[in-house]
Amino acid sequence: MAKKCIICGDEADLSIKGSSENYCKECAEEHFADTNLLVKVEEEAKKIKDLVEHKAAQELGDEADAPVVPDESEEKPDSE
């Protein structure tokens, strides 16, 4: 899902770091003196994607290392 410019509604290329405000290149140039202070939307999306993939890999790795717990529903032999 592409981010939309909050001013004109076109596809956004830039955003304010740490904010959900996104801008297309033309609107950013009109409203900001220095667009170098804005971050590219695709760079932020890639960082988030990498973080999610890393976290998922960690969780899968943790599950493989987890000890096997016996199923308690199995009957145990009587010890008399």
C-alpha cells in the first residue's frame, strides 16, 4: 500500500522522521526550505521490513532451541 501525500493525495516520496506526515516531491519542495531533512518513504519502509524479518527469524530460532515438553494428556504407568 503506497503512502499518500497529505497535501495533494499523490504517491508520497518523503516523510517527516517519526511522523505519519508524508509528502510528494513537489509539495515537499513547496513547503520545506530543505527537503534533505525529510526521509525517503521507501527507506523507512525497508527499515521496518528488515526489523520484522529479523524479529521473526529470532522467534523461529527460539522455538527450535526450546525444550520439548511432554504431553501431559498421555497416560502415565501406575507405580505401585
